[in-house]
Amino acid sequence: MHDDRQLIEERLRRALRERLRPAIYGAAVPLDIEVWHAPGEPVSPAEALAQTYEKAEIGLPWGPAWGTAWFKFSGQVPAEWAGREIEAVIDLGFSGGPGFSAEGLVHTTSGKPLKGLHPRQTYAPLSILGPDGTAASAGDTVEFYVEAAANPEIPLDNADAKTDIGAGLGDHPIYQLTRADLAIFNAEVWDLILDLEALDGLQRELSIQEPRRKEILRALSRSLDALDYEDVAGTAADARAQLTDVLSRPAHASAHQLSAVGHAHIDSAWLWPLRETRRKVARTVSNVATLAEEYPELVFAFSQAQQHAWVKENYPEVWERLKKAVAEGTIVPVGGMWVESDTNLPGSEALARQFVHGKRFFLDEYGIDTQEVWLPDSFGYTAALPQLVKLSGSKWFLTQKISWNKENKFPHHTFWWEGLDGTRVFTHFPPIDTYNSDLSGRELAHAQRNFAENGAATRSLVPFGYGDGGGGPTREFVATARRVKDLESSPKVTIESPTDFFSAAEDEYSEHAPVWSGELYLEIHRATYTSQAKTKQGNRRTEHLLREAELWSAAAVVAGKLDTYPYEDLDRLWKVALLHQFHDILPGSSISWVHREAEATYARVAEELNAIIATAQQALAGSGDEQIVFNAAPHGRNGVAGLGAGVAAVEGQDVTVENGVVDNGLIRVTIDERGLITSLYDVEAGREVIAPGAVGNLLQLHVDTPNHWDAWDVDSFYKNNVRDVTEVDSVDFSVAGGVATVVVKRSFNRSTVTQTLRIRPGAKRVDIETEMDWHETEKFLKAAYPVDVHADRSASETQFGHIFRPTHQNTSWDAAKFEIAAHRWVHVGEPGYGVAVVNDSTYGHDINRTAREDGGTTTTIRTSLIRAPRFPDPKTDQGVHTVNHALVVGAGIPEAIEEGYRINLPERVVSGAGVVDPIVAVDNGNVIVEAVKLADDQSGDVIVRLYESSGGRSRATVTPSFAAASVTEVDLLERGLAERELKDNGVGFELRPFQILTLRFTRS
């Protein structure tokens, strides 16, 4: 037989494009159109429906970017259409893909939301267009409204794209209404298209020689032969009949089994502001609820408790539909987190609270204790997660993002992930390599071929539906799933819940699954550790203010100095903080609107929390003129106990300054005329810290032009173009209050940097405050600290512990970690000596080593200070920023931990009467108190969360300052796990390395 494969394939493509898709709708009648253009931000349906509407027609320009137009459509269904499937077809002028173009939400005449509209879902069935969302019939008059959102299309491959109002999108309309009809829906044509597409997609993935491919080609050819282009609707059934045989053949017994889960990844903010996400969620949930009425087998995974909460708060009718769908199992809450947060950057307690607030919402509202952690799109995954997953009461983890790795292909798809404390969680990476699958033949075949566990396991999961900007599954996707449920040469596709998938996968494979230990480092998007400095600074400050607010409020209430604990305020403020840890907000990868709004929000939150802290501290301090110093850190300092307050006493000899040398008896720092540290001598250890021939606190400016994803990426070649910023405007030395201060001012390009170095009595560190007036474009500024330490690995603080990463590039996996994330500190050391760099608001670092001619090793720690990407915010980080670091010498990891808390929890001074005892005391410095609060159930019990910080086993006793009646070990949601014994009003325990322990004290 001659090879006519290409001929048939091209014939099919043209037939679909020019003959079949245009025939989905037959006879049509236009709808009458009226419009009201909302003058500003979105309004409620009640307000919109009360406005005066103007007559309009097809071709109407509408919607300045981010604007809203309300359309009123009305018309009569022709009586002669009785017995036909009829739909309203609305095209708002859609341009881009779903979630990245105009969007609409259909409402009844009473304002009840019914169904979303987007470029792949432009219809509303007659079954919902009657009064109050009931069915309409032929001969009836229909009338409905559409809230149309003019969300601008922002091309992801254009760094010069205008991204929000502040970037100059203007007031001109950006869309045109192009269709508003009642039309007959030719279901047989629609089914034929899906038959053809499913078979064509399948045959293209088979080898040319495979008989199955040739059989499908012949069937496709016969189907097209049976089609009359002058009567497509009338001959579609005949064309479908030619495909019955090839569509009905069952899959091979050994075919891969795909669990298909409806999905709509909805970024809580990204190329749109938070307020638009609220509407995206309502549109998507309405779509899913409507679709499930036609396709009862649909299962839709809906993560992010915050998005459920938005529906409850803003769309009561949609909320009722959502609750009903959850009860029926159509919509399945997943994830157990408040948002799909970043996991590299949130602090320890914040990441724990993501689970607390997320899981509690699902429990309170639906009675569902979610078991799977659902994070398909975050930018790498901390090694602390497995323990937090388990302590939240969950047991499974899913992500897809690691498939984006640039340098190394991750070796597993189903495996046990082992965290830094040894906890393991059963984990799955969908081998389909997308969380927005269309169930195409190409994607299904890729999932089957790509599955790393082939031969040992048989199951994987595929999330299907339009996502990122929402939208979710369409009827085409669910109908396709029906066609490939059991189809020869295709994987078997079953729509089912994530729980069904994980249960079956774990039963099949858990005993033999491989283990991956440590963080899941994403080999892309490394610049998210640095972009949008003010967002990151706001997050870090908010996390520590929340710690203080809970600590001092709990202490004041327990001491009888304060009547009420601010439960509701703290709950609300925590949720604001958690929302802003979403994986496109905290990482700095959203449009300007999002980040400017976040900056203002953080300022308001800080004001509220500072007021809560001040009230509690004043109550604890009492009346008096004594200067009482409050220390919220877990370690004592200057004579004040950790978690307590008292009169500070600074010890250490006077600091002297002479000829550029600053000496406090512990360290001797030499600063040259350029303002650079040429020597940092550790007097106590008798060794020089700065590497020979190098200088410390050296600012280095890089050209930063990643190949893709400006705000997200820094590519390794950025290091090839570096400029040492050594020019100086002035260097001034002074001593005041026993503290030596060196102020260094520099100017370069369009920016200025003022650094204030401080050496204090009794401190083995140099404190460095850096104020940057930054006006660069596509530049990356770092501060370098080359130290004379032979270190083959660095330690970085992560949630509830620290992780080690190589300073060498022995393997491609090592080399890929050329930029790393750390929280409050990084540390390098050799046996007997170490150096730490601590910070108050930065996350990105790079640490590497070089060999010197003298045989020694220079290990250079560089902190990433600020970037200047162009997309998606062309004004990223322009303006003034102040960050603080400290170079700590002679430091082991315990000292790094202590200094990290110190710089992030500055002392507060309150006039009062005297000492405030710590609410709890711990007798082992390796056991860190991370949170003290009153129990969420408002019982008055005291919650204390601790962790082992050294990476070794530690024994400790926790003793509260109040009389305790009992103590219970609890999980993150404060549910009982085990009773603990009280002895002398304290509780003793042993912790494994990096173990988290939460204790609940009931007061006597």
C-alpha cells in the first residue's frame, strides 16, 4: 500500500479547521445587547444591575485594561427550534488563552452567578438561561447579564510588555464584542470532532510501521469520505460510524493507568491583582459546578483554602454550589494549605501555619481532613516539608514543577521523599509534565513513556483543565476522557480523586519505591530568592512581628496583666501574611500592581502588630521609670533572658578607632580608604578571617540578562560579567556610645549605596547596614565576603533547621546550585573554626571556593542584595532599600542561629517596673522555642512549639513560668498525639535531629 499518511493528516487538519469547527453551531439569531461600563473597580451584581444600561451592538469597543463592563443580553428562542440543543454564544473579543484574556461571568436577572466565559468556553446552555437559572425552552424569552473583565493579554515572551495600569496601559478599550447569539448546537458535529481529534492524536504517537496507526489512518480517511461538506450536520453521524470500530477496541492489559483529575491552577496573584483572582475563582467554580451537571463523573481538585474563603465571603450563591459539589464528591478540596505558597522563603512558623489555617478551613467548612499536599507550581521544595506534612495530619505530596529542571532530569516520579529530620512522605510527580493537561494523544503518550517507574509501578496522575489564570476543565476535556478511558494503544484514563490515586499507588508500590533525601531544588527560577526586595522584607518583618505579638500577648494574659488575647486579630493578620507567601507574590514574580499593593499591606499589618505588641509589653512591664528591654529571641542577650525582659547590661571593652583600624578587644577590623575590609582579625582565635589578597564587604555588580523569565531566572553566565564597585565618595569613622561607626558612600551608574559598618563592644561581628538608592536595569548587586576557611559545604538556615550544600561543582547536580536560598544565616567552616553571614531581609546567596597559590582555600560567601528585571514589573526594585547583614567570626552553627535571631528580633525598650520572667524556659540551647501562643480553640491553654536546631540528638526540659495542670504533645492543628508527664512543673524529652515538638500546657 502506498504511504498516504501525510495526505490524510493534512486533509484532516483542514477539514477540522475549515469545515467541522465552523459547523458546531447551526442556525442562529442575534441577541439584543445593552451595556453599562463600570467607572472604576468591580462592583457587586446588585449594584451593577441597578444601573442604567445603554443600547449596544456587535463591534462595541469595551474595557480599558483591568476595567469591567456589564452586558445585558435578551432575546426570544425561535419556537421552530423545539427539540434542538440551543445555547447562547458570547464572544467578548477573546484573544489569548483561557485565564490570559477577557473573561466573563454569566448572571441571572436577579444577579445570581451561573457560569464563566473564556476563550475556550463561550457558551451558556439554555438549561440555565430561564428565570433564576432554570431551564428555558423554545419560544421562551431569555434575559441574562455578563460581567465582563477586560484583563489584558500579557505576552510572557516579551520583557517590554506593558503589565499594569502603572506601566502605561491607558484608558482606551482593548476588546470588541464580536458575537452574541442564540444558536443551535450541533452535538453530532461536536462529537465527531472529538472522535477525530482523539484518534488523530493517538495515531501520531505510534510508530509509522505499527498496524494500529495504519488502521486508524484508514478509518479517519473513511470518516472524511462519509462527510458531505455541504451538509456537515446531516452527515456527521455517518462519519462517526466509520470510527466506531477503532474507537471501541480496548487498551492493552499492560497499558499505563492514568488517574485524571480536573484541575484549574489559579495563581492567587500573578499577571493580575488579588482582586481579580477573587473573580477568577468564582468563574471557575461556576464552570465546574455547571459542567458536573452534564458530566457526573467529573472530579475537580480545588486547592488553596484562601480561594474557598473568597468564594464564601464574596459569592454566597457560588458558595452554596461549592459546598454541594464538595458534599457530592465532584469538587475535592486538596492541598491542606492556605495558599499554594512558596516553600523556600516562608519562615518556620509561617510554613507551619500554612497547614494550620488551610487544613482547619477544610475541616470547619466541609468536615474534610485533606491528606495530600498539592503544590504543582512552587519554585523548589524545602527539606522541612515532609515533617510538616506529617505533623499536619497529611501523608501524600504532589508537585509537577521539578520537571522544569534545566540541568538534570529528576530520576523518579513516584517515591518516598525524606526530609531533613528523617520523616518520609509518599510523593508523586505526574510524568505528563504539566498541571494543565488537555488529555491529548501527545500528552497521554508522553506520560506513559516518561514514567520513570515503568516496570515497577503502573499508575500516574494527570491534572487536566485550563489553569494558571483559571478556567478549569471543559466539556471537551471530559468527553475526551470518556473516549480514552479504555482505548487500544493509549494509557487507560480514569477520572477519579487524588485520594483514589494515591491510595492505589501506595498500595501498589510503597514497599519498593525509591527514596530521595533532602530538598527538592528546582534548577530554574533561582532569582526568586531576590526579586522584589520590599515584598521579601515585608514578609520577613511580618513573620517576626507575629512571633512577638503572640509571645507577649500570651505572656501578658497568663500573667494576669492583660484581660484578653487578640485571637481574631492575630488569626486575620496571619492569613494576610500567608496569602502574600503565594508562589508568585513572595518570590517577586508578579506585576507591579501586586507588589505595590503588598508593600502597602505589609505597612498596615506592621502598624497593627506593633500596636498589639506595645499593649502587651506595657502591661507586662507595669508602671515605672526603669528602662525594660524585651528580648523576643529564644536566647539570652546582654543579661536579658530569651523570651523575657529586664535591664540590659552590655559587657565588653571600649571600642577604639585609629588609622582605619577598629578594635573591640575581640576582633580588629581594618578598613581602607575605599571603605573595604582588608583585614578582620579574630583576636580570641589568633587568626585572620579575610582571605589573603582579598577584601570583605565588596559590592559586585553583574549584568543580569537571563534567557527567559526575567523576574524568575538568573542564568549561570551572569558571573561572566562582573564589576567590582570600589569607587568611593566618602569614608567617615566615628565612635559614639561605645560603638564604632564607619559610613561609606558610593556612587555608580545611576545608583548610590551608603553602608554603615558598626563594631560593638563584646561582639565578634561586623554589623553592616546597606542603604541602596537603586536605579539600574538588568543588573544584579551582590556583597562578597571572601574568608580564609577551607569548606567543602555551606550550611543554610531553612525551616526548623539547616541544610548543607556543596561549595564545589563535582557533579552537574552540584553545579546547578549556583544560587541558593537561606533564611536568617549561612555558615561555612572547617574543623574548629567557622564564619557566618546573617541577614534581616534577604534570601539569595552564592557560596563557592577557590584555591590560592599559597595552597590555601578561599571560600567566598556572597549575599544577593538587589536585582532589576524588566518583566513582569518594569520598575522592579527601583528606589530606596535598606537591608542589614552581619559578618560573624569564630562562629559555629549555634552562634549563627543565635545571631540570626538577634538581627531579626531587635530589642524593644519600654519604661516599666522591672524584670519579666520568660513564659517558658528551656535548659538546652540546641532546643529552640519557635512559637509561644494561646491555643486556637480559645481554651486558654498555652502552645509551645520547639525544634532541635543542631542536627543532633538533644535532651531538654521545658518549664513554664505558670502552674501547669497537664501537658500534651499535639500536632500542628493542636490535636492531641500523646500525653506527656509533668515533673516539677516541667516536661522532659529527647528530640531527634531537627525534630519539631509542639506542647500544649493546660494551666492550673
